[in-house]
Amino acid sequence: MPHEPSVGFAVITFRAFGTPEMQGPDGTTLQSILTRPKLLGLLSVLAASSLRGFYRRDTLLGFFWGETDEKRGRRALRQSLYYLRQSLGEGVLVGRGEEEIGLDREQFWCDVGAFEDALAQGSAEKALELYRGDLLSGFFVSGAPEFVRWLEERREELRRRACTAAWDLADQAGREGNAAAAGRWAHRAASLAPFDEGLVVRAITLLDAVGDRSGAVRLFEAFAGRLEEELELQPSPETRALVEQIRARTELKSERSGIASAVSADPVEGEAAEPLTQVAAPKSASSEPVSTVPPVRKKPRGRDFRLGALVGAGFIIVIGLAWAFRSESPQLDPRRVVVAVFDNQTGAPDLDPLGRMTADWITQGLVESGLVDVVPSTIGLVPRADFTDPELPPGGTTALAEATGAGTIVAGAYYRRGDSVELQAQVIDARDGRLLSAVAPVSGAVDDPGAAVDSLRRSVARTLAVLLEPSLRQSAAAAHPPSLEAYRHYLEGLRRFERSNDMRGALTNFYRAVELDSTFIAPRFYIVFAHGNLGEPVQADSNAQLLVAQRPLLTEYQRNTLDWQLASLHGDQMAGLEAARARGGIDVGVQALKVNRPQETVDVLAEHEAVHDYYFHWLTLTEAYHMLGDFQRELEEVRRLRESHPDRLRALDAELRPLAALGRIGEVEPRLEESLLLPPEEGITPAGVMGGAAAELRAHGYLQASFAVADRAIEWFLSRPAAEADGWWYGYGLALAYYQRERWQEARVLFERLASETPNDINVRGFLGVLAARRGDSEAALSIGEGLEGLAPRNFGRDSYWQACIASLLGDRERAMVLLREAYARGRPFAVNLHTDMDLEPLHDLPAFQQFIRPKG
């Protein structure tokens, strides 16, 4: 494909970089497509995808109509394709068989394809001429989460490739001594990664090396200005120190030459021409800049910006340790070891996961030895804030040691040597920055570095044995590091699991990881977690049984994790707590809440600073305060949560809970309005937020306010597009809103319709039971309640719970309490919403009920 449309050949031109533009063969703007988001999105997938081939209809259906029933979705897709054919002209949209759709590339030109072709042909300058801005800048399609995910990932990929291309040109110009070109392309690369401090450090180093020291200082000042203005951050001390050295040499040379401001490209006599930090080797077009120095946070701000390049642990930081630890820190324990993520110096971004994998396996080997205190910052099943882009605390390795109390640091890097990768490690005394030992480098194949990682792990263990504990000489973990490709899928699964709450997507990656490497055990644990979170106990248990078969190979930590999972899968929440305690970590707080021990949850989570890196655990902490009745402390904590996650709907939902409990009704309304503006989050909608607020208001005596909020939830449902109105979840949500508003007949009609569609849904039938009880039809209510028994396997007491609600409404309070205790004995977890269940209101003044819900610890 040419970089520009062929002269004299009638083609449609689609410029997708920046604000989208589209012109027909006659030069007229195809406004009919540009003004219709789903049509433009559909065409963009076909035109701007990395595949540039044919797409199956099922795939396109999932992108734009995945939340619609298949019949309606296929009809909408057919209509959209028909409209595109009419707008684009004959033969532009082509098919392959009945199910595949594509574009005739001879009649349709897209700048994204031309950009990628230019890069493939080594024409980086031409590619950057085409790159006018982010892919479809400012474009969004509502109600299409899969497309939005694709667009975000594709934007990031293309931006990264453009940044890499600009850096390659800067690097090449630097090697050729062309300071002007090096500066121009270095600034372009920095503009494409505006908060990537590692890239800025490399660019500054490059400009310094070619003699453009004033340009290096200007680039730093521009970067520092962006950090201050947009993020209220400051560059790291290491970066500032580097720039001060450049300034000092500039001033020294100016004094010697008698020129006040000019800086020559020639080094001062006796001055090293090489800067303190090493200039990376030339990188291929597929590489990306690797960050090495994190910025220092100045003060918190309303949004949570995680700078994409904070991978830490590079030798730039290691060199600075002697300066950073000028005085000994007595609180650092030399027998406590922390392993930093190894720094990728290969120039190949696809090798980024190797840095974390190496740190993981070194740490795991030391943990299994049991002979030193190792900070388990990356191993096992402790989720991290961001797995593919780990963030060190402000201050880099220095702060990592101070934050963990570790007096001994293992840090390192890895390099490309032809078809091999070389790993190097150093052991550092964090108290004074002394290099205790340089571990002998190890090498392995780039496509299978596991053996090299394992060898380095053993070498590090032996080195620490000599330094700290002679008996460590015999320690070595039995498990072998996984293949790099398997580990890459594992990292992506962790990112989806923890950061995006995308359980289904995470499962795809975890299953792929174990498919690629059957000896890789860690993903199997997350498969169990994900299936459990999706309400799929059978699949969760079958995977847990595979782990049971491998129990002799598991670490003690993993065995405790497995025991925790098995207990939860079989409804023994107390046994789950005991296993979680044996396992340790902040998940103890999660399990404690399930057995009505919110004080233990607070004790575990409130003092654990890491909880603020974990969205789900932070939410759990706020729930614990609510269950303790400490609504003011809950509100304070949840507002901290909202400052870090201003766009998360669940965080807003959590803020409404204490506001309603405290009776601050005037503050509820603006937050309900805000819920309409936030992006959707898996498992919750604005109507769900309204429902939670309505329930909480009712529970604390504000009945009319509760009705008003329930009315708003009903209005939200009734205002949804017709395409959503036939969906199951739409009907369920609207029925629930009617129920909260005590509009019993409307709720009954909807629940009966849902029961005809899904006769085995235990919650739908449970609502029909309590509705029968509310209208005084005890015979029907009891019959429905009895029919719930055995309706769903492993329902963890849900049938007993619904029967307790029915008995409560029928006035049989003694039986209701018996059934309620039975429900929780069978595995129903305690949760923050027990006190808001309106069907249990007849029990509220019952001493037995008050004792039952009172926190046990």
C-alpha cells in the first residue's frame, strides 16, 4: 500500500490519526459516516486494525452489539454494513464467504496502514509525517465496551510505535553527530510520551552526548513544567541531579571560553565526554523507550495518574544509590531482602515481562528457603496495582528499601546479545549504598530465557548465603520459571483481573498461560478466583482440583491459598478465614468480613499502606467501617478512594452509603447526577448506584427520600434506548427498582416474565416468593420457597436466605431466624447490605436478629 493515495486512482481516503477525516474519490467529505459513531467505529475496525484482513461477523457483533441479544445484534450489523456499502460505493466493502467482511485496499486508503507500511520499510520519517495525533482522537462509542477497549489498546500501540520511531531517529542523529536533528526528534519522542521520565532521561543523555547541553536542559524544563502543571509532580532527584551536572559543565565551559551562554559540542579538556548514564544501544523499529527513573510525587491530586514508565531498578538508579544513602538508616534490616524488577536494556518492549519474571523467581526462591526475611512484593498471588508496568515508590530503589524496611536490595538489568539475553544482578547494602556483590552474568536464549532466570536465581541465593546466611547454600526452589510467552499472558491476565475487573478477559489470558506452559502453577490459582467471582463454582472447583493434584509441588504460601479457595468453594467461610490467616497478607481482611468480623478487617487493612494500591481491598475497608457503624470514618476513607479513582462508579456508590446513613440527603442528589456522567463499570450502572442509595436511606429511616431515589432509578431504565429494553438485565434491574419503590404489581409482572425466560434463576423466583408473601398469599409464598431448594448447585445458602425473607414477611420470625442462620452456615458471606434488606425489616426489633448481625470481631 502506498504512503499516500495513488495519484490518478479513485480511492476513498480515511485519515484516522487525529480528528478523523474521510473523503470520497471526488474529494467530497463523507459526512454521513463521520457523524454516526457506530458506523465510523465499525469502519475503523476494518480499516485501522493491525490485522488488515477480513473480520468475522461474530467478532464485529461482539465489538458493537455484544450486550444485545444475538438476533437484534445481527440485524443491527446487517443494517450498518448495508449503509456502509451505500455510502462507500460499489465494491469497497467486500466479503469472503457468508461470515467474513473486509475492505478492498485498492479502493480504500487509510493512514494507519500507510504508517505501519512505512515503519516496515524503514521509513520512520515518512511514518511520523502520517502520524498527526492519537488514533481517532476524541472519538468514543457509547454502549460498546469491547470496541472502546480495542480502540484504547490500538491507540496506545500506535502511539508507542510512533514514539519509538522518533527515538530511533533521534538516536541515529546522535550517532551521526547531528545535534539539530537529534534535538528535533528527541523532542518529538518526548511529546508522544509526555510523562515518561525514563525517555526524558535518555533524551537528555543523548543531547548531552552530542554537545547540545542547552537543548538537554530545555527538554528537561519542558518536562518538569508538564509534570508540575498537569500532575503536580516533580522529576525524581536522580533526574534533577543529572541535569544539574549538565548545567554545571555548561557553566564551567562558558567560563573557560568567555562566552556567557553558548555551549560547544566539544568536551572541555579533561572532562569526560560520556555522560554519567549510559546511552542505550540503537533500537529497532519495534522497540520502545524504557523508563528507569520515577518522578517524586509532590502532593495528591484529584485523579490517579500512574506514569507508564515507572519500572525502576535500572543501573541508573543503582549508580545513584551511594548518593541517595549518604547516612545509614538504622531502621533498615540487613537480613531483610527486597528484589526490584530488573531493568530492560534490550531495546525490545516484548521482553519487558522478563524483568518482573526474573524478580518473581528470585524472590520465590528466597521465600521458599525460609532462612531470610524476604519482602514478597511480586510473587505468588498477591495482586499488584499494575502488573505490566510496576511502579516503585517515589524515589526509586531508595524508597523501595525504606518503604519495606529491607536493608539488602537485589537489583539488575538484562541485555540483548544477538539471539541471547544476558542477565546481570547486584546485591546492594541499602543502608549506605555499598555494592556488596556483583553476581556473575548468565545468558540464555531470547525466546526461552527460563533456564537463564533459574540459573540467576540460584546464583543470587548462593551469593546471599555467603553474605547473610551460610545455610542458604542449599536452598533452591523446585519450580522452574515459566516460558516468557506464558508469563506475558499471565501478566496481562493479572492486569485485567485487578485493574480492569475484567474477569472474562483475564480468564482468556490465564488459560492461555497454562496452555503454553503446563508447569506454570500461578495462573491456575487466578483461574479459580476468576470463575468464583463470575459465579461459576463448578469451573472454579474443577480447576482447584487440578491444583490439589499438584499439592506436593506447591509452596507453603500456595498451599494456604489453595486451602482458602477450597474452603470458600465449599461454603466453609470460617475455615477460609483460618486458611487466609495462615497465608497472610491483606486478603485476610477480605475473608474476615465474610464471617462478620469487620474489626479484624479494619485491623488488617487500615494499617496496611498497600491497601491503597488495591481498588477492591480499599472498597472492602470502607464496607468494614460501615458494618461497624463508624460512618464518619467510612466517609473519610471513601473520599480518599474517590480522589484516587474519580471515574470509578463503584467508588461513587461507596460514597453514597455513608452519606445516606448520616442523613446528609442534600449531598446525595449531586452525586446521583454525577453517576450519570461516569463511564460504566462491570456489574454496576447508574441505576444500581441509585438502588444502593435508596436501600441505605430506607434502612436509616428516610423512607420518602428512598422512594424519590427509587423513582430516579425507574426513570433511568425507562429512558434507555429501545435496543436495551429487551435485555434480561434491563428487566431485572427495572423490576428491582419497582420493588424498592413498593410498586409491587409492576415488579411482579416483570419478575414473572423473567421467570418464564430463566425458570431456574433462584433470585427471580425468590422475588416472586416475597411478593406473594407481601400480598398475603402464604400458600404460594411457602410453595415457591420450598421450590428453591436444590434449584442451583452450590448456591451457598441462597435458597435458605430467600425462605428466611418469606418467613419474615409472613410474620414467622422464629422460623426466619432459623433459616437465616442456616443460610450463613451453608456459606452465604456476610456483607454490608444485610442491614438494608427490606424483606428482613420485620426482624429488626428482634433481639435474636440484632445479636446475629452484631459484628463478632
